[in-house]
Amino acid sequence: TPSRPTGIPGDESGQPGGNGQTGGGGSQSGGQYGQSRGQYGGAPSGQFPLSNQYQPAPTLLPAPPPGAAQTLIVSPVQQSTIEARPAAPPTPAPMEHRRGWLTPGKVVIGVIATIVVGSLITLAIIKWLQPSITEKPTNISATSEQPVSFKIKQILTAHSEAVYSIAFSPNGKTMASASDDKTIKLWDMQKGVLKQTLTGHGSGVHGVAFSPDGATLASGSSDKTVKLWDAQTGAFKQTLTGHTSGVHVVAFSQDRKTLASGGMDKVVKLWDAETGALRQTLTGHGDVIKSIAFSADGKTIASASDDKTIKLWDVQTGALKQTLTGHTGGVHAIAFSPDGVTLASGSMDKTVKLWDVPSHALKDTYTGHTNGVHALAFSPGGRMLASGSMDKTIKVWDVQAGALKQTITGPGDAIISVAFSSDGKTLASGSTDKTIVLWIAES
């Protein structure tokens, strides 16, 4: 296991780490560093307006001359008209009968009935179409998303210690960063400037995550607490206590009901995201929890540990569903793909592994890093996977092709946190050199 970088402070037990909703990461036993997982956001649903305009019933034409019949022509969506035209030779019938159905009163009743029936049919069609239009949000998919390369855009230098965790707000306008300098910083992504610094933790902050609605920000610290903040104003809301050692990672479920935290005490705690009440404590790992991630449907939570395993838990019952083994070093980063089908894991064994969630089978192993992998993040569409390593590089993988797309080597030191913006156009990385680098997708 690589030794800790010289001069980089850690928490009181030498086990810093971090996790957020977008990517996962953590730190190595003995002082290695962890990273964060941020949160994806989804695109707003679109609705196409439908309208139908009805013309008022037309004025009745004068009665046709003897020998001509009247034919009713109706468009149920637009208008009803009566047009006099020669008719086919009628079937012989008593003259009184033919005259009876052509009386003005019955013609008017027929027109009104046709308009009413047409309106009901049209409204029924609209009602039938409406759910299919409004209930399908416009999301980026792996099939529509194209793999891109990234170039450096900006370097942010406000932190005074290593940046363990990065998370983007769902709308992409704000980025939060957590550092061993005991602070959380909120950045205006449209202007690229620092908006606010949140203080209150008594030790390094190793994990940060936005709630799916963007209203709440959670942070986990070596001071053994989880704090909740108003993401819009930066106001402190609540402190959650219960961990017996430093908290490395925090994450929200997509349904906004559950907040999870994990850390040095080897357990994962599930909290009611609304009230802050502790729901469950998940035990089973034999070493420090380095990363946690919720599946897209919120039913499963995955935890990664220095015990070299990944565990899948049932969020509702707290029951252990599966333990994934295969890494030969501590697992410091995990991330679910947006569709929930694939789980990615990064390890101190220098590899990234992809697992099939339904079958729990190993799908692929990516090699190429020359040091431990501490950070992972899927792009919003799930086509790309970014991995950050102690080898000072970020690798961008094309998951669909199963190939390396790009190796990013830029300014800075070990990469311990990565996160994609909700539109996939910005990739952020945090480093042990105290900086955050923003990378922009090349057109």
C-alpha cells in the first residue's frame, strides 16, 4: 500500500476519506486520501401542449329543393358543417318518412350530438396521450451521450488543505468542496468564483453531498459528526451524532428519504433525511468504510471498505444482500451508473472493476493506473466513467466500448475526488495539493 504523501495532514486516526453522490472515494489506512461522490441531476421533464378549437355550429342552410337530400359532414376536432349536395337515388320509401328525418329540429339535434360526441372523443384522446408526455423526463442516456475529451478550464485555490470531496448541485449552478482545512466552500459555477465558506466542523471535512432537490447539503467530518446545511443560504440546520469515529462519506438516496454516512467506525448509518433521526446501523465490514453509493431506485446501498470488499444492502430492511470480492487492495471508491445496472469500484490495487448489479457478476476490469484509485464518477448519461488516482492522473473510460478514452495529466498532485456536472460538460477534480481543477468538454 503506498505511503501517505509527505506533508499532507490527516484526521486524528490517520484515515481521511470522502464520498459524495457523483463519484466515490476515500483514503487508505495509514494516511492515504479519499474522495467524494457528488450527485447527478436529472433533466426536467418536457410537456407538449395540445389544444383543440371548436367552431360554433354553422347557420342552417335553406331547405334544398325537392329531389335533393342533405348529407351531414362532420370533423370532430375542428368544426361541423351542413352541405347540400345531390344524393344517390334513395331507396323507395313513403314520402312522409323521407320528409320526417329532414325536419329542421332533427337536423339541429344531429349537429349538436355530433359536436358533443366529437368533443368527448377528442378529450379522451388528449387524456390518453397526456401521461406519456408528462411522465417521461428528458434524461441524457448512454446511447445519446457521446464520449468526449476534456481540457483544463480553471484552477480554484481557496482551500488551505487537501480537497477530499466535490459535489455539484442538481441544477449545476453550485459546486461544493470539502477539505481537511475544516471548511466547506460553495462555488458559483457560472462565474467561477467562491460564493461562501461554511464553518462549524471541528476537524477536517471528508465528505459532502447535495440532496436530489438541491435544498440541503450534508457534510461528514473527522469530528465524528454529520452536519446539514441550507444549500441556498448556507445556514446551518442540524448536527447528526452517533458515529464513534471520523465520518468519511455521506450520500443521499434519489427519493430524498434517506441520508447515509460511513467512516472509521466500520459501519454505515442510515438517517431519515427529513428529520435527522437514525433509522439503522449496518454492520459487517472489517475495516474503515471508504465510499458509499445509492442505486438509482433508492432500494440498494453499496459500501466499500479497506477490507477489500463491497457490500450491497437492502435500504428498507438493512439486510445484507451480497458481498462482492475480487479486489486485492482496499476499495476506496464506488459509483452506480445512472440506470443502476452497473456498479464501478476503484481500489488500491490500481484497478477499476465493473459489476453487473442484477447478477452481482464481474463484467470488466480496467487497468492502466500506476497507483491506487481513490475517486470515481459516472457521467450523467452513464457512457463515460472518470477515475482519479494517486498517480496524479484522471482516466476517462468509454464504458459502452470498454476502452480508455483519455488520460488527463494536469497541474497538481494526487487526485482524490472527481465529479461530473449535471450536464456532463464539466469535470471537477480535487487534489492533495489543495486545489480544484475544472475541466471542460471539448466540442
